[in-house]
Amino acid sequence: MNFLSGIISAVLSLVIAVILGFFLLIALNGFSGKAGEYAIYFYVVWGIAIAIILGIGSFLAAKYLGKTSWHKAFVVLLPIIVSLILSGVGNFIGMIVAGIMADSMWKK
């Protein structure tokens, strides 16, 4: 059950990163090659790091909640829901940072 929670959280976090990545591509329309390229590289690494961190966090949270006497479905679903919310927020912050990075490199 712990691995299931971690894997589902990591995969769904990557899905959120890809969806928000398309919006980042639209936002970076018009930047020169180098500025946009580095921003995309940054966001890809950011999205993968967020997915790994939240997958591990979900695994550990499910492991901790599993030691309590809570229902098994709740033990798996609660960390997944929390990691989805944190993934959306984290990847949105990554989009903002990538946009700022592209803008600062474009002005040079």
C-alpha cells in the first residue's frame, strides 16, 4: 500500500507537470531560443524533482498512517490528495521561476 501511494503520487505529479509545461510553452512564446531553452530545461528538472520528492513524501506519509488504525483506503488516498495539491502549487511556482528566468536572460 505504501508503494502504491508513492507511485501514484509521483505519476500524477508528472502528469500535472506536463500539463502545466504546455502552458509554460505558451507563455514562453516570443522569447529567443537560448532564453526559452534554459527556462524549459529548468522546468523539466523542477517537475521531475517535485515528482520524486512528493512520491517519497507520499510513501512515507502512507507508511506512517498505516501504523495507525485508520482505514486502508484513507491511508492511501490522503497522501495522494495532499501530494496532488502540493504538486500543483510547486509546479506553478516552477512556471513562474522559469518565466522570470527567461525574461531576465532575454533582456541581456
